[in-house]
Amino acid sequence: MNGRSIGFVRPLASLLLLAGSLTIFCAPVFAEQGQFAQFRASHADLSGREARQLYHSLNGDNRLSRADRLSAKLEDRIENRVSSIQIRSSDIQVLQRHDLNLQRRTTQLTDRGEVGLRAGVDFDLSSSEANVVIGSKLLGPGSSIKITVGDMVKEVNAGDHVTASEYVAVKQVLATGHQDIQMNTKGAAVGGQFDLSQISSKNDQVRADDFVIPENVIGYADLGRKSTFQVEGDLTNSGSLIALPSETRRHTGIVFGARSILNNSGAIISTSPVDSGAMTDATIDLTLLARNNVENYGTISSSGDLTISAGNIVVNHSGGTVSSSAGVSMEAPSLVNAGLIESQNSSVQIDSVGTLNVDNRDGVIAAAQGAIALRGQDYRGSFDTNLVGGDLLSREFNVNAGHGTANIDVRELTGKLNQTGLASHVSAITDELVIGQICLTGDPTIKNVGDITLTGDLVVGEALTIISSGSISSIGDLSIIVGDNTSGFPLTIVAGANITTGGADTPSIPPVGAGVATSINGASATGGRIDFDNSGSVTISTRSTSLTGNRDGGDVILAAFEGSTPGAIDLDGSSIFTGGVGTGSNGDVTFIANTIFANLIDTTGSTNTLTGAISLQGAQPANGVVSWAADGQLTAGSLSAGSFAASTGVIVSSDLTAGAQIDLRGDIVGVVSGNLRTVNPFGSISIEGLDTSTSRDTIEFALGSTAFTESLLLNSADNIASIRTNATFISAQAVGAISNFISVNPEPVVFSGSAGDFIDANFVGSVVSDSINPVTAPSRLTLISAEGSIGLAANSPLIFASNIIELQAPKGNVFVQSAGGTTFRGGTQNIAGGTYSLVVGSNLSAFAGAEISGKRVVLNSSGNLNLVGSYSATESMSITSDGIINNATISGTLTTPSLTVTSLSQSIGTDAATRFNAGIGVKAVEAISLTDSVFLAAPALKTFTLAGGFAQNRFDYLGTGSTTVSKDITAQALVAGDGLFLRTGTGTLTVGSGVNLLSQRDLLLAVTAPTAQASKSKIIVGKNATIITSSNITGDVTISIGDPGAPVLGVKPKNVSAATTTGGTIFFGAAGLKAKSPSNTLFATNGANLTINNPIKSNNISLGGGVVIVADQ
């Protein structure tokens, strides 16, 4: 350095030192850049203001020494610069101009050196530190100004050090001639007001480093100027910060930007005319931008839109209010609200570019005239969205989860909930949670301690769980779609539940995790109902959205607990579809509630017909812990039917179509419209009615409703009515009656029916009973088969137990059997197109007017008979009884060409004087008494057939006209005087060819008309017939026409071989007999007589050839 250059060194140093002495010293001990930020970070529990006050109090003693050190550093820097460079004339001129500017400008000295106020300053109106140097440019050369500080008047000259508040006072006096800001004696603001433009030159964008407004001080931002107030450091407000409207624009806005913004308790940041006192309806938008945090203990209010954005967190503390007359938009990774965030006339939107965490515990977010939105509709990110606690009060609550998951766990949620994105889990404690449009590709879970109302479509791509402690209802037509193009997923809806885990005051964010999200245990105090029949129809589908390939359907479970509100599920008018695709599984459908109204349910779609059951249980859901994970999947317990004590029933109003099984159970079960159907070839339908009041039918179908299935199981504690089915296997059990039961199956049906009263059942095809359970109806059993039979055969009958029967098979047979007795119902028909066979283990009777008919009628009683009415058989009739058979026990009209009467233990007819007469409608009779005698009388017919018989004792027949014995007759005749006696009054008595007549004692064939009247009467013994007596004593054979007389030996006729032994005698009679070849054999032995009594002509008695007559064989 040369001497000339050295000559300029000290004047230059003096110049710079002077500038330094006029600069505010604003940085104490931690003045180096970033030191206060470090100090505040280490005292995060303090507010911004508290941290700054503590910072200054700890470092105030070092301020002067710090200023001295700074001056020394400046001098060293100058000397070093002078020693290292050559000073040129132009350089000196620049430095001189800089020195002049410093003297003219109002400046503040920072750790960066001198700065002008226009460049941004540390502006703390609560501070008494005089760190502002008044420049001559502000006052003018040689000028001074007077301000009021406390109760003193202070004169301020250029170059004076003043506080930030004193500087504002200077600006006010210069601008308006009076001072609005009020200070204490130390120069700190304690009241009054100021214009933000007063810390900057006209038309400059307002800037500051740190900016502090103390209590009772009002700062105004005049929007006639530029509308951005930028604080490079922190903005702390303990007073009021208010924007004044522009005189030229009705809708303007202001932006406050800072590193962090703190609005203390009682403080106001506002663009509201009410706060400014302006008489205007101008709208001013308010924007708060913080690189770090925004904290509010006071009031932040906007007459227009309000936007708050923070790079770290927004905190609205307890007692804090954030409100806007228009919309509220908040953007930060985290929002903590313990106060009120409100849009008075529009909406509130909360957003973040990354994960969004909202802690609203003890807070309220309100948009009474609009919506609360979590993220905008354009969000497509994969970050999660979490909101926990507090109240959300709005018309709508819109959640867009993007490709992430939204977790909502709050108290009051009054707005209609609309959701889009991947997945969402919503929990609330609100009187009514209203669900709008839901469109999620993932799993949503929605729960509320209160009611839930569905108003829009719910479209989700994974499991959906909706749980309410109150009722769940719908408004209008809507759809619930739970599935994607890969599969259908489970849907669970529970009303009236006691929600035991999860809740709005959960201590963590996010509120739900990978574990248990929701648990219930029994009913809430109120209980609830699921009502999807309010004002429209609900369509539920848990099918895959793709109908190609192999895809599963999802299960549907609806449960409603009863509390003070009756537990009910009402889906009348709604529809459910759960079918799979291809070989995938069909989803099951389960309802559990004391009252159920079901509409269309279809669980079919795939070829896997073993899946897709429908279960409607009219019961209180069982108590016990049931838990679901956050994704809606069941993790513990299950929903099942508990007590049926308060059940009112299950009502079905449309088709139920299941893959394999339908199970309906309740106090009453009614199908008022539609059909029940299982598509599995071996499917089953089970219906159980539990009501025991005997005042109504507990299982009932409307006219035309049908159960299409392989197996139908009905169980009623009262009555079953009007069931129509095509089932092959039917079990119907009723404590009361089974009425108007209709089977439309043309194939044989296995019917196991049991009623405490009567059964009235109609079948298209045949009906049989199973091998174990008889068809039981104590009062009455009516079975009708229109095209088939009742029972399959005599060895495969329908087993029944009933006191009264009416059985009809007009085109088939009736084969029925009972272990007890029964009675034909009066005034009705028992019909068979073929055989009508009835076997009873006790008495058989009929009421007046009963009609029994068929080609063949078989009546078999192991007890007594009391048959009145009408009995008709076009081919044959058989009546068997363990008791006596006579015209007292069979008093009804018999009509048949052939009748067989059998008494198992007693006689047929009482005695010779009280014979059994079958009546004129009977053409032939076979009479059998296994233990006693037969006393038979022919009806008053010209011809009659005795179709055989048997008597353990006496067989005694008396005819009135011609009689033909067409089959064998045996009389055991164990008692003296008994035997076989066949007599007729007139006409011809014929023993048919090959007929065997056998008596253990006497045997008589006789036409009893007097000889004078018997000339035309005949006795004809047909070819190869045998007439034999076989007795240990004596068994005579007598064949007689006309008056009996003394036996006449007579002459043996042609074609007769006669022999006697051991004292036997053959009497051929006066007129003898005619005999045809081949030779007829007559034999008498052991003292028995074979007597032919024929006083008329030989041809009145004839033998047809090959006849054998033996007396006492």
C-alpha cells in the first residue's frame, strides 16, 4: 500500500464507525444467525412471546458489550480491507454515498449488518429496547418531532435511538399530526392502534423480521396498499391485527406470512368489518402462511375466505376461534384443534401434501351451511388421512383418501358423510351420522354411537362394516356395492350395539391400526333397527363387478339389537345379491333381529351350489364380544342368534333364492309374496315359528308363494298355514294345525307331518310317510293326492295317527296305516282311483255323511267298527274288525260286487236271529270269523254270491233267492250243534265247481221253501266240488229241497260211486238226484249219515261230475 492510499484509511474508518454508531443493536447474546431459533427449539413448551422475553432477560446484561464488540469487528474488517486493497477515488465516492444514505435512512442493526426498515426488521412493539435509529430522511434535515411516551413528551431527532413503538408513533405524527399508539414510560406499546404501512414506506410490500403486537394494541392493514405482509421470522400477536377494506374493491384479500405465527389468548387477526369498525359489506380474504407453525389462542376471523397453511403444524388451542364468513382452507401435515374452526356460510377444507393428522379432541369444526372436507377431490396421493376427536358440524363431511386410508374417529358428526379413495374407517358419537356417497376401492369401516342414515350410494372394493349404537336407516333409492373385479367382499351392518372399544377420545393418531378397531358386546341401552324401507329401495350387491372367470361373492350379515327401541330389520322393497361367478363361492346372507322384513335376496350365481345360504333369525343377537379389525374383517367372536323370547317374527315379501339352504326362524314366519328357492339338487329350506299364543298362524305363505327345494322342514309352536312347495322330503311339525298345505311336486313326496290339531294337505303326486315318523294329526287328517297315491302299496303304506281322516287319491291308490283307531270325517269323501286301503290298530268308525270309495276298498280295524255313511267299491271291498261285525257295527250303505267281512275275535252277525246283511248294494259276500261264528243273511236279491268264508264255530248262511257259493267255506264247528249251514228260501243253491265245503260237524245245503213251492228250486253241486264233514263225534251231510221228511234210502243214481263204513248210511231220497260224469263219490262212515232229501224230481239236485261228498271223514 502506498502513502496516498494510507492517507485515506482513517477517514474511511471514521465514516464507517459513525454509521455503526447510528445503527440499532437488535441482537443480544445469541445474535449470530439461528441462535434464537435454537434457543426456542429447546424451550418448545413456551409460546413464542414467552420464549422471546426469557431470551432477552437472560441476555440483556451483555447488550452494550456486544455492541462494543460489533464496532470493534467492523473496525477490524475495515483495516483488513484497507490493508489488502488499493483504494480508488471511485471507491471513496461510493463509500461516501453509503455513509450519507445511512445518515438519512431509518435503520436497524442486525447480525447481518445494517438493514433498512424496508428490507425487513425485527419489529417488537412490546419491547422497550431502543434498537431503531431515526434517519434524517424520515424527519428532514435539522428537524425533530414530539411524541408521547407514557405520561412524558419526548422529542425525537435524526440519529436518535427509539423503540419500535416510538418509531411507529413518529410515523403516525408525521402522517396525521397526531399519535394513535400508546406506550408506557419505557417506550413499549400498551394500547392504541397503528397502520402496518407505518413501519414501511409508501407503496412498499410490508415486511418484517420478527413482528410482535402486544395486548390492547391494534394493527391495521390498509388494503388500498399491497396485500402481503411478510415476516421473515415469527409473527406474534397479543393484540389485534385487522385488515381494512379497500375503497376501490369490494372483494380483496390479505396475506400474512411468517416463519411461525402465534395469535395469543384474547388476540385477534381479522378481516371482519365488525372487528375493524368499518361500515362496509366488503369481503376480505385472509391468508396466514407459516413455514413452520401456526398457533392460535385467540380469534382468527375473515369476512371472506380464510386460508391457513403451515409447513409443520396448525394448532387452535382451547378457547381459540378460527372463523370465516366464507370458506376455510387449512393445509398442514398436522392440525390440532381444541377450540372452534368455523365457516359460517360455506365450507371447511383441511389438506396436506403428505400424511394428514388432525387432532380435534375437545374441538369443534363447523360449516353449518356447507361441507367439511378432508383433502380436495383432486387428491391422488397414497398418504393416509387421520382425524380424531371432537365435533364436526356441517351439512356434508367429504373425505377423499386418494390411494391412502382415511381414519375418522370423532364425537358429533352432523354432516352427510361422502367418501372417495382407497379405504376409510369412520367412528362417531353423534345423534345421527348421515352417510352420503361412498366410493372406495379399499375397505371402509363406519361406526357411530348414535343413529346412522344412508342417503347415497356406497361403492367399495373391500369389506364394508357399519356399526351403530342406535338405528341405521336409508333415505331414497341407493345402492351398496361391496366388490371389485376380483371378488365380492363381506358386508356387515349392526344396529343397536353396545360399542365397547374405539371412540372419539382415543389417545392416539391415527385412531385405528392393524389390530382391533371396533368391539361390541350385546345391546346398547337404546337398541336400534335397520330400516331400508323408509322412502325408497336399497340394492345391496356383494358380487364381483366382473362376471367372467371364477370369483367369490361376499357374505352379508345384518343384525339389530333390541333395547328401548325394538330391534328390527326392515328391507321390504330392497334387494340383496351375493352370488359368485364360475366355480367361485356364493356369499351367505344372515339377518338377526327380533323383527325382520325381508325382500328380494339372491345368493346364487356360481356353479358352487353348496354355498350361498340364507338365514333370517327373528331373535335378539347373542351377547358376547365381537370384534372387527380396521379393515372390517371379523377378528373375534361372531354374530349369532341369541334369545327368541321377544321375537315378533320374519316376514318375506319377495323371492329368496339360495344356493343350498334357507333358514327362517322367528315368532311368526310369513311369506306374503314371492317364492323361496334353493338351486342345489339337495338343498333344504327350514322354517321355524315360535309363537305359542294360538292366536295366529306362525308359519304361513300367501296364495301362490312356493318353496322350491329338495327338503322342506317346518316347525311351528302354533299353526302352519298355506304352505306351497315342490319339495321331495317334507317335515312339518306344528303344535297347532297344519292347514292348506300344498305340494306341487308330481313325483312321490315323503311327508312327515305332525300337528297338535289337524292337518290339511294337498299333493299333486304321490305322498308317503317316512319309516320312523307317522303323519300325526289328532283332530283330523286330510290328505289329497290329485294325480298320485297316498302310500305306495299295502306293504309300504303311509303311516298316520289321527282321530278323523279324509284321504283322497282319485287317480291313484290309498294305502294308509295307523297304530291307533280313526274315524272317517263326516260329509266328506275318502276316494281312491284304485285301492283304498286303511289299516288301523284300534276302532274304526265314521261320521254321518262320510263317503268311502275306490275300485277296491280295504278297511281293517284291530278294534271295533262303527261304520255309517256310504262305502263303495267297483271291484271289491274288504272289511276286517277285531270286534263283532253286524248291522249295528256296519250300518252304512255298502256298494260293491264283492265284499269280504272278517272278524278277528268275534262273530259276524250275532246269532241266527240277528244276522249280518250286507245290503242290496253287495252282490257277493265272503264272511270270515277267525274265533267265532258267522251268521249271514243275503240281501233281498234274486241272485247272490256267497264268496266263501270261514267260521271257527258255526257258519250259518240264509239267503232269500238264488245263491252261488263261489269259494271255499270252512266251519270248524267246535261246539255241539255248530256246523256249516247254507240255506236259501227259494231259487237255486249252487256250489261252484271246485269249491270245497268243510265242516267239523254237520253240514247242510238246503232250499227251505215248502215242497209245493220248491218245484223250480234246485241244488247244484258243481264239477269237482267237495262237501266234507270231519268230526271226532258225528258229522252228517244233508242236501235238502222242500219239506224235510224221514230219510229214504232210495236208489243210487248213475255216475255215482257210493260207499259206507263203520255204521255210516247214505240216503238217496225219494226222487234221488242227477249226476254227471265223471263219477261222483259219496261216502259215509263212523255212523254218520249222508242224506239227500228230494221229494220233487231227481234233477232238482244235481252233481256236476267228480264231486266228492263225505260224511264224517
